Amino acid sequence: MSRRKGSGLFRKYFLVTISIILASFVFIGGALLILVSKLWMDEKNALLVENCISVAQNTSDVLESDYLTDSGRGSVIVICNTLLQISNAVDADVFITNTSGRVVYCKEILQSNMALITGNCMVHNQYRVPEDILNVAKTGLYRSTGNLGGSLNDIHFTVGAPVVVDGQTVAVAFVTQPIVDGLTPYITGIFRMFFLAMLFALALTFVMVYLVSYRLTRPLREMSAAAKQYATGDFSKRIAIKRSKIRILGQDETDELIQAFNSMAQALATLEMSRRSFVANVSHELKTPMTTIGGFIDGILDGTIEKEKEMQYLKIVSDEVRRLSRLVTGMLNMSKFEAGELDLKPVKFDVSEMIFRTLLGFEQVIDKKHIEIRGLDAMNINNVVADKDMINQVVYNLVDNAVKFTPEGGYIEVSSKADSEKIIVKIRNSGKGIPSEEIDKIFERFYKIDKSRSYDVKGAGMGLYLCKMIIEFHGGQIAARSEYGEYTEFIFQLPLD
């Protein structure tokens, strides 16, 4: 699969991650703006309060001193000089008003001879502090953010403090500083550094997220390509688990997903092999009896087979028809079991009698192979409530296997015992047995023991699978054990209730 076709998930993952990081930077920037602004305003307020109180106190000291002589000219010079120095030091406008709200002292008075002579400042002459603000400032510290009742053109920090002489408030000192002019350069400087740092971090993050996203989505791209390959019937592709330095904590969910995916692929491959084997086996199983039936029927119809031998060949045809019927019934039952559509028809019957009658059906083969039957004399009546036809199919399959794989002169041993909760049936036959590596697989669907070892030379590989399904459907259990070269034994249990 090309990178362009497989990049959809990677592109989405990459874009989502980058978007989250950008949103995080925006959030951090907004939080930083609020925090920096608050810190700056708190700092400026504290500085303005400190200087306003200092100006008010200094003015009080001057007005109470001897500088009041010379028509107050000396006090004007000293006070205005102080206002000029503090204004320049804190980059703020410092002025003093009388109790009516008119400016009487400011820094511009020293910068204009005309203002010093007339006592009027061209800048502050238009200021009129509202009475409500004066009332607050005359009795204590006044702090606000605004335009000083319309006296200022834009938003300022404003702090006011009373000037007290001989216990009476004779004036009010004000310190104002524009917010925008002071805050904007401060914020701009900080955000310039933040923006440069953010650009560097984004560039580094962009590269890292690209590499990590591509690496993390690579297994998914490979699984997508493998799944398309599986859709064509090729289950050979497996996804490798690539270890990397970023996986420092061991196995993660992606590794588990890959392992599960590979296990699924292996299961599908095994099932496909079993299916193909099943189709081949069923085809063979159907073809052989149908060929036999067709040949014998044609021989009888065209007279090739003599009249006196017709009954012999019709019996063979009858046996082959029964064999076909069992095969078709088994396939139908397997489909019903897997679809959950099979209904039980429980009746009460004797399992020991069922085993005996089944062995009678194989009497000719048993006599021909000189097989010894053991355990019939020790069996008692053991009634159970179950679907008789299904259990009969289980017993038939197990006896059929036992007869088929017991060598000439061997033995088959059967037993049926009951306790308070269950009935236990055992069917053992002598012979080569089942290899240990095969014993755990014989109940799998379509599984057949290796033909090259001459174990299961007939069958479609579903007899034992059906036995397992039937027994478990009844709430019982079935198992097998074998001593290679000695015997094979099948054991199943059925609950009494």
C-alpha cells in the first residue's frame, strides 16, 4: 500500500495532535496575558500609592514650614520641583488640587515662567476633579481605574491622598498613569519573547509529533494492508512488533493489538486450511459412495451383475447410502450447532443398552478383525435424560473410531458408570494410539490425524468435533487420552438432570 493511500489515519492523528498543542499554547498565552497584566497593575498600583502618599506628606511638610513666606512663592517652587522629580521617576502625572478640585500645583509650573507667575497651568487648568472623588480622597486613600470623572482623555490608574496641615485637609495629591501607554510596551516585550519561544517549541514539536505519529500509526497501516491481503485468501502476512526507545515501559496496547491480529491471522489461516481440507475430504467422501452406488445400480440395470448377486450388491448400495446419510446429517448438525438453531428433545434412556446395540451393529467387522470386546458383563443399567439421537451419534462415532483403529486381534473395552451427579462413559481400544502433539487437536473442527501415519484414512474430520459439540450442548464434558503404541480412550460425562 502506498504511503499516500495509507496516510489518512496518520494525517488525522498528526493534525489533531498539532491542533491540541496549538490550543494549549493559546491557552497558556491567554493565561500568561492575564497573569502578567495583573502583576503589572498590582505593581503599578503599589508604586503609585507609595509615591502619592509621599507627595502628600512632603507637601504637608512644606506648607507647614517657613517657605510660606515670600507670598508662597518658595513653597510653590519646592512643591512643584518635588512633583517634577517624582513624575519623571515613576513616569506618571503628579498634581495637587485644592479642596474644590482645581489644580494648584503641578510639574508644568516649573517648566513655564508664565505658569509660575500666574499660578495657572495650561495643561491642568481644565482639570476639575468631581466632588465625590474629592470627598473620598480628603478622608483617606483613593484608588481607581478610569478617567478621573472626565478630566482625563483615556483610562488611567489614579491614586489620591489628602494633604493635611494642622489637622485639616487643605489639598489633595493625585498621581495618574495611563494604562495603555504603560501596559502595552510591557506586554509587547513579554509576548515577543513568548512568541519566539513558542515558534521554537512548535518547530521542535512539529518534527517530534510527525515522527511519533508516523511511527505509532505504522502498525495500523500495516494491519490495514494485511487485512486487504487476507480478503484475497492469502493469510501469510504477519505484523512484526518493532521495539523502539520510546517504548520504555514495555508492552503497550499497540503490541497487544498486533499480537491479537497475528493470532487472528493464524486462526484464519488454520481455518482456511481446515476448510480446504474439509471440502476435499467431503468431496472424496461423497464421490466414493456415489461412484459405488452408481456403478452397482448401472450394473444391475444393464444386466452386468448376475441376478443371484443383486442382493449382495444392493446391500453394499444400502450401506453406502447410510454412509452418505450420516455424512449429510453430520454436516447439517454442525451447521445447526454453530448457528445455535438445534433444539434438544430429551428423553429417558439407558446408555449401557445404547452402547451394546451400537456394538452389535459392528458385529461383522468385529468378528472379521477378531476384536475382543471387554466390559459388557460389568455394565449396569444407567438411565439418563438427554436427546437420544444425538447421544447415539456420539456413541456411534466413538465406537466406529474404536473399531476402525483397532488392529486385528486387539480389544475394545467399554464401561458405563454413574454417581449421584453424572454418568461416565469410557470407550478404549488397543492400537497405535494418538501422538501427544495431536491429542489436543482431535476435537477441532475439520481436523484429521495425519494420513501419512495411517490413522484416519476416512472421514471429513468433523466426527469428534460433533461429539464435543453434542456433549457440551448437554452440559457435559468429553476428553481423550492415549498411550502411544498402546491404546486410545475417549471419556464423556453427562449430567443426570
